[in-house]
Amino acid sequence: METLFSEAFQIVIVLMVVDYMLGVLNAIRERRFNSDVSMRGVTKRLGLILIVSALFYLQGQIKTNDLIVLLSAQTLMFGAIISQLSSIRRNLKLLGLDTVLTRWIPEDRREEKDKNGS
């Protein structure tokens, strides 16, 4: 379990870095780079890393097979991975790199709601 969690954590970190770099590239391309927006993105990612790290630490300290703790950790990691993949897809589309790869990445439903005015 610990190995699975730590591998998922590494995947989240890699996805965060890729997402951030794509976001910066998109902002530069659109000539909309804003250090405040960039700092908010970094802060959100650091907050997620802090929460995941704390959960990982607590999971190791508790040394329990409590189903709620295990499911909480896995749900958080799965949610973080899906969130990052969705953001990467959005950034790839904005950069005009909408390829076959983006068809396999979940679409961010918030975009549809914003377009429909809902």
C-alpha cells in the first residue's frame, strides 16, 4: 500500500510540473502572463502537496488497516491525478496541441458550464 501511494504521489508531482509548464507556455503565447495568477497556481499546487504529504505521513504513523484511512488516501490521490490530467488537457487545447492523447484525458466539465452560462 505504501509503495502504491508513494508512486501515485510521484505521478501527481510530475503531472503538476507538466501542467504548470503548459499553463505558463499558454500564458506567454497569449501574452497574458501574470505573476499573480502564476503565484496562485503555485500556491494551490503547494497546498495540495502539503495535504497529500500530511496524509501520507499520517497513514504511515497510524499503522492501521482502517478502511476509511486507506480509502481516503486513495480517493485523494485519484482526485489529484484526474484534476491534473484535466488541466493538462485544457492547456493542450489552448496551445493548439489537441491530439489523440487529449481524447483519453477526462474533459474539465467546468468549461462546458462556463460556455453554456450555467
